[in-house]
Amino acid sequence: MNKKKIISEYNKKLELLNKLNKYYFDRSKPIATDKEYDDLKREIIFLENKYEFLKSKNSPSKSVGHKPSKNFKKANHKVPMLSLANAFSEEDLINFEKKITNFLLKKEGFEISYSAEPKIDGISASLTYKNGNFVRGLSRGDGKEGEDITINLKTIKDIPQHISSKDFPEEIDIRGEVFIQNSDFENLKDKFANPRNAASGSLRQKNPEDTKKIPLNFIAYTFGFEKGLKVENQSDYLKKLKEWGFKINPLNKLIVGVKNLIDNYNGIEKKRADLNFDIDGIVYKVNDFALQKRLGNVANAPRWAVAHKFSSNKAVSQIKDIEIQIGRTGALTPVAKIKPINIGGVQVSNATLHNEDEITRKDIRIGDIVTVERAGDVIPHVVAVDVLKRKKTSKKFVFPAKCPCGYETIKEYNKITKKFDAVRRCPDRGFECNRIAKEKLKHFVSKEAFNIDGFGKKIVEKFWELSLIKLPQDIFKLDYDKIEKLDGWGKLSADNLRYSVDEKKQISLERFVYSLGIRHIGLENAKLLSRYFGSFQKFKTLSKKNNYSDLLNIDGIGETQLVSIKNFFSKNINLKILNELDKVINIQDAKVVNTKGLLRDKSFLVTGKLNNISRAEVKSLIEENSGTTVSSVSKKLNYLITGEKPTKKKIESAKALKIKIIDQDEFLRMLNKTG
Ligand code: IVH
């Protein structure tokens, strides 16, 4: 056989293997027996051993240490896996505590106990136990849907397969971190960049035998869905975890007050280098579960927890150039291209300079010697300039007045702060500015939007340059024959992409609204809009509106958001995009969150001061029980809740519109709670 033929044979086998994987992992419908599958794999490896020139990144022989498979079965988390807000300073922590005390309407000085848990930098996993048996394990995924990695998790010795303790809940999702110890990582240094990558790579191998090769550990710290869990606070839960046979972090502590949190933080930071596992901060959780429940969540993070990140690492380097990046909202962000330098184990060659004002304030120039700081997963930034080291010939940096697309940039005037914005922008005229358009597409496919597997920023750039995509709808009409022929692609990769894109043709209204990238409409506002409109068709009627003020009835949507929405719908290109997308994808109606809620289909507005309960908590109580809150009296309002010193005008308008006026006690009775 000649070389060409061998390669073609080999590629065919690889393609077949890929197909079998897809049917097995994604569609849960195997089309080959285990033996056929193993034989095929063996043949591929045999060919590779025989002919040195055969190499493919998809080779089954390379599964450990290479990009893991995307093909695991997916499943929903019964309770979403949230992320955490970050804190970097004592001030951030004081604010975190203040928000909690305000929400709970507690006086300053109210003591909160926190479970302080060093944050291991690994991969989170959710383990479902039913009647004491470990039945399924999922990765975090996008928080709502994870990948079924049970077989790989089963190889981890820290994960009990069966728990017979009497007080172990009938059903529970035990959540924690999968990680690799630094001492074990020593032997894998040449294969992976850091312990976290090693853990992730190992966990996502298709073959559990490959996972076994890399020693993984598991530390438990929280739970998702549960039935029959009888503990009242986090520290007791951690104790139980230990009794049930899980490992917990030996450095966990119960701490009262911000000052003590800081002392503990400083102590642990000193010990950090001697630990056998990587930590990137400390997680603080309000210890009492009853308080946690009252506090609830904002967007996708709980109000009752925060991650206090370790102070950054700093290094000195030189600015080679200053590049201007254009963001999705048109913001011009200056980025310093620095001489590559290792900061805390990561190679850094870019550092953000934030905005024009920051450059002016610090007088940052090309050629300057600067201190660069990197904190956790946050973008590195320039903290200081060493002016003494500056050459006499150095010149002030002139911030461009024009966007590379040719448009004049502007600084917006903020009516609320009565100041001009620090950020300079290319005015967003829809998809006219190439830079903005590309960023919009990147946002469109990103994790929290369409979440298209394998469709990363680089692919957006490349497809854009090749004119394969210019507008969002193009993503669903890709020319795969053309893609297959691109350098570095081939049938296998093109098929994978087609599969990932097709999979996302169904989308929730909430994600869809978010993916449009309307300025000031983040996840939380997208959710509010999606609940308010209920369906894509209703959302689209906004285009026919002249008067958008109804939107102000949505609690959370203010003047800023309204102007931005109006702006979006005033552009023909956006309307065209909506129509075109409607033809190629299926946008699902908003789910009614909790249909059994006591306040279903009812809307509320509070006027005046209530007793022992903050506005924020009332709002959260109403929403938890499927009601909505509005921000003004209109025909759409069902109940006006009045407290001390209510606004007279609100009561009068409510009376005129025959809206029910109730007091706090009546409201609590509606929730089966007494006043
Ligand atoms: S609790 C609802 N506890 O941090 C709170 N998370 O940014 C979220 N993590 O995905 C989970 N140590 O991977 C919690 N003791 C700890 C943690 C911890 C590490 C990670 C976890 C999560 C991420 C949130």
C-alpha cells in the first residue's frame, strides 16, 4: 500500500470511530457492539505504531493529555450549579456584608457567622446519591446542564460508591471539587500546563482507564437537590459529609465578622505555598441555611456567598505597544502589549489599560517600564509606571479619535452622574462597524448565550474573515462543504461543528434575548424581559412600538435599559436579524417559573416602610412564589402593599383604578405566613 492509501484508510477509521462515539455519547444509541468498537480502536493504534507518519489529534491513543472529548451525554442539574461573586479587598467584603444586612434589614453590628472554605482550583462535579448509592455524576457544564462523567468519577477513590449511614438523605446531589495534588502533578508537568488542566483533562477522558492513570481527588463542600437532609447550617453539613465518608477541606473554619475573615485570609495566604493543592482564594458562605434561603440568588450567583481571591501576583515588564480593542458595545479598550513575562505560573503578554482616562491619569506611554498585576482569572492590568526609567524621547500616548472602522468615537454624557463617561465608544450603528459586529457574534455563540460547543472566538474571527458569517443568522446556514476544505479542518471537524450548531437550534427566550447583546441587558435583565413577554413573537412586537414606557413596569428595568432597548429596535438591521433567526431556529416560550406559587399571575407594588422586612426581601419573596413586582401603579397592578408613610399619590391612583390595597399582614397571610 502506498502512503496516500494508508493515510486515507487511517482517516476513514478515525471518522468511523468518531461516528460511533457520537452515537454512543451524544445520542445514547450505540450503533456498534463493544467488541466492534474496541477492535476499531485497536486497528487505529496498530496502524499508528506501524507507520510513523500517521498522526492525528483525534487519535484514541492520545486521549490523555490532549483536548478531551466533547462527546459526553448531557443531563440537567436538578438544581443549577451557581457561580460565585468575587471580592478582592477588605472594602469588597464590607460591602458584601452590608448588602446582606440591608437585605435582611438588620442593624449594623449584626453578627454573621460564615463558613470560610479555602477555594480549591479544580473542576466542580455534582454526585447524585439515591438510597445511599452513587448513581450519577455530572460536570458543571453551563450550570444548568452538565456532562455525564459518572464512569470517570467512579475511578476516584475519595468518592464513596455506597453510604449506609442512617442519616444519609434518601436523595442528594453532593457537590465538590475534583483536583490533582501538586505532588502528583510533578510527574505530569510536561503534559499539562497546570494541575487544574490535568484534572480537567483526566476527568473528561472517554475511557475511564485513562482517567485512572491520573490520580484524582475529591473534596465535598455543598449540595444541590436534596430529599431528607437534616442539617441547619453549612458547618454542620460539612461535619456530616465527613461522617458519611467524604473528604472535606481540612482548613475550613467557622468565622464571625469581616475582621476575623481577614485575619484568617492572611494566615492561609502565608500557608498557601506549602499546601499540596492549589487554592485561589477563600469562599465565605453565610453559615445559617435559613438565612441563605432568605437571601436567595442574583442572576447566577448566591447573595449569601462570595469568593475572596488571593492578592495578585505582580511583575515588571515593558510596554511594546498599545492596541485599541473594540468591544461588543463599541467601547474602545486600550490594551498594553507587554514583553511576555511569567506572573504566578502564567505567561502574560497583554495587560488592560481600562480606558482613555486611565491612560491620561497615569500618563502611560509606549516604551514605559510598568508593574503588571494578575489576580486569579481576572484580566491582568497595569498598576504603575516607573517614570524614572522613561527615555527622554518618549511621547504622550494619543488616544485615537476614530474607530478603525472610520467612525468618529464619542464619550457619552451620563445624565445621572452628570459627567462624561470615562469610556470612549464607536457609536453602535447595528452591524456597520466590523469590529463591533465580530464582538457581537462572539457574544452570540458564548457560553451564557447560544453556548455552541467548539465555536470559539478564533473561529468567529476566521469565519468572519472568510465571509462565512457576517450576521448571527449566518451561523445556522454555514456552508459545511466549504468549511471541510479549509486548512486544518476536514470532514470530521466540519461534522462536529454542524452537530454542535444544530444542537443549539432550540433555545430558551431568556438566553435568546441575552444573546442579542443589547447594551445593559445582561443575564438578569434578559430573564426579566423574557418573563414579561413570555414568547418571542410578543418580544418582537417591541419593534412596532413608539412608546416603550410600559417596560418601566418591569421591576429592574429603568430608563437606561429602556433607551438601549429602544435603540436596538430602532435599527432595521436588528429587525431583519430577528426575522431571519426566527426562520432558522426555534425560540421556546418562557417557562412559568413556579406554577404552583401562591402568588401566581399576581403583581405587587410596595409603598411606604414595612416592618422588619426589606424591600429587596419582599421582592424576592414575591418572585419565589411566582408573583411579579412592578414599579408603578397602572392597570396591570393587582395589589398595592402599604406600609408606614406611603406615597399618597400611589394610593389615590390605586383607588381610582380600583386596585386592591393591602397592608403587610394581609400580604403575609397570602403567603400563609402570619404578620
Ligand atoms: S460553593 C453556590 N464552595 O468555586 C456556591 N464552591 O465560583 C458555589 N469552589 O464552581 C459553590 N471551593 O468550582 C463552593 N468551598 C467551596 C468551593 C467552591 C471551590 C469552586 C467551584 C465553583 C466555583 C464558584
